[in-house]
Amino acid sequence: MIKGERRKVLYSKKDRLDAGLQAIEAQQDRQPEREDSFYEELLEFAVSLANKLQTCGAETYRVEDTINRIVVAYGVERVDAFVIPSSIMASLETDGGRIITKIRRLKSSETMLDGIERYSALSRRICAEKPDMKEARRLLRETEGKVCRYSTPIFYLSAFLIGAGFGVFFGGGLLEALASGICGLAIGGAQRFMGRFHANTFFTSFVCSFILGFIANVLTAIGLCQNADIAVIGAIMLLVPGFLFTNSLRDVIYGDTMSGLNRLVQVMIIAVALVFGTSSGVSLARQIFPNILAGMTPIDHPLYIQCLAGLIGTLGFGLMFNMHGKGIPFALLGSVISWPVCVLCMRFGLAEPIAYLFGAAASSLYAEVMARIRKFPATSYLMCALVPLIPGSGIYYTMDFIRRGMVQEAYDKGMATAAIAGSMAVGVLLVSTAFRMWSVWKNKKQKSIKK
């Protein structure tokens, strides 16, 4: 064999060896083909966990993101999730090209901050450990059993604290705080009673607001309150869809249009019920007690009194929303940050909507920072921080103008209240979007380093 032919033989052997090694490596990297039952179980689990989050009142983007993250963590890249407040639709494509779809309808929901935190923690654990579906379902059942709910006495305490705290926050004295707290207890009892019979949102809001308007004016007539309006405003914070309104605008701005419009319709239904209910209750009380006089002028409390009253009201919401654990003081601290920022902005001459925008932005910034420090969802911190900014007085006076037939005044007050809610939604969205963009950039950078 001549030298050139020997070299060709050596090269051909080397090529065959390299090709063999590449085939072995490709075979090792190739995942074994998975049966369709695996994809069925994976999507079913992801939708079940997302449904638990939705039942606890989690945001639309969090529910969708949970499905996407879990499915992608198991190596399935082609996944879509569409969520509105009443249902979940999700689908994925198998390696064989088959489309699997799951639909889950939400029958009822409530705000359970402890549930949001626990289910979000489970989602992160599933994505990190990637257990088999049998173990994942066991962890889901275990987490469901750990979600805490406060007892009935704590529920009524929270209702009283909300009414009493915001009775002072909106310019009342001790009598108004007491009257508003009593009205809060009455609303809490009515909500519990209506909930046992699964009454719809409109009827529940109507009955509760009727009781509120009637009791507040009766307490004023017998001398236990000097300003029925403030007593109503403080206790109506349990009923006003402030969070729902802000979240609906935030969904629309963020691009979840269907979810935002769905929530906005719910807001309008509740608002109409509150107008009719409160008006009927006030009118009946003043028919029975025609000697009810115009109330005193609201007290302009110092800022520290407003912050303390807002903190008490926020604690009531925290208990009502089933917030548990060591994070409660940190969540309550947000309310002491948001309101002073808003007040200081107005004192510097900024328009009211702009001041609320800065207050909401400060709330969102605090919530995002605390979420990353304590490894919990930002929702708990954000909701508590936003409580003092909810325009309860604006919503009440809009309803009161409608009751008295003052159409122009009602329109002006309603537009001003809507502007405040919209500004809050924009403030929250600006900060949360900036943090999400930073998280995406950080993840991409980490992936590029690994490559």
C-alpha cells in the first residue's frame, strides 16, 4: 500500500470514529419518547395548581405564568395559557405533534393571601425539583391542607378594625370610629349569612350596603355618631371594589383585555348595587328619623394620625384576606409608606391623580423589593400598601350625589375617582413592568453565561 492510500485509510477510520462518537452523544442527549399520558398528567397538574391560585385571588398574569413555567420546566416548549377571572384554558403540543387542551371553570373565589403564597412557593419548588406527577400531586394535596384560614371571631374583628380605622382615616372622631366599626360588624355578618346561600354579587352588595346606610343613620339619630356620612365611608371600604377596579384597569393596560373588561363589568355591577342599597337604607332611616341633621365637618387629622388609622384598617384587611406568618408587619409597613408619599406630593402642588400615581408606584416598589428579599409573591405587600389609597370617599360621594339627583356633581366626582384608580393602576404597572423586564434580562444573561 502506498503512502497516500494509507493516509486515506487512516482518515476514513478517524471519520468513522468521530461519527460514531457523535451518534453516541446524540443518543445520550436525546430524551426517551414520552407517552401522551405524561403530557395529559403534566397539563392537568399545571392547570390544577393554577386553578388553586385563581381561587385564592391571584392575578391573571400569575395564573398564566404558573402554567407556562411548570410545563416548560418539564421540557415542553410549546404551551399556551389563556386566563380570565372565571375560567382557565391551556394547551400544549406533544413531541408527536398532538395538541392537548384543558379547560377549568372557576365557580367561586376569595382573597386568600396565605394560599397565594403557599401555592406560589409550591410552583417554584416543582419547577426546581421536577418530581414525577404522582409526587407532584401529593405535594399539591399537602399544600392545600396547609392553607390557613382565620376563625370566625377573627373575621369579625377584622371587619370592626376596617370600619373603625377608616372611620378616623376619613376625618371622623372616636364616635364615628365606633359607629363605623359597628357597621363593619353588621356588614361582616350579612356577608357571612349571604355566603351560606351562595347569593350572587349584586344581591349581596345591595343587602350589605342597605344595612350599612340604615344602621349608620340610626346610630346618628340616637346620638352615637355625629356624622353618618363618615361612618358610612369608613365601613363601605369593606364593600367598594377598589382592588377590583384598579386590577381591571391594570389588566387592560398590561394587555389582558378580556380579563380587564370582565373585572370592569363586575365593578359596575357592584357599584350599581351599592348606589341602590345605600340610597334605600339612608332614605328609610331618614323616613323613620326625620330629625337627622347634617353631620359635622370632617376633622383634618395630622398625618401621623392618618397613618396610624390607615395601619389599623390595613391590619383588618390583612386578617380578612387571611394573611399569616412573619411577613405581616412587613406588609403593614407598606401602608405607612404609600399614604405619606401621596400626601406629600399633594402638598408640593401636584394634581391629585399624579399624587396617587406616585403613591401607588411607591407601594409597588416596596412590594417588589420585599418579594425578592423574603421570597414571597409581591401581591401580599402590594395589596396592603394600596389599601389607604383606595378612593372610598370618592366612591361614596359619587353614590350620594346620584341618590340626591345631582347628576353633574356625580359625574364630576365619578370621573375624578376613576382618574385616581387609573393613576394607581399605571403607577403599579410601571414599577412591576420594570422589575419583570429586569428579571427577563437577568435570566437571559445567566443562560448566555452557561452557554
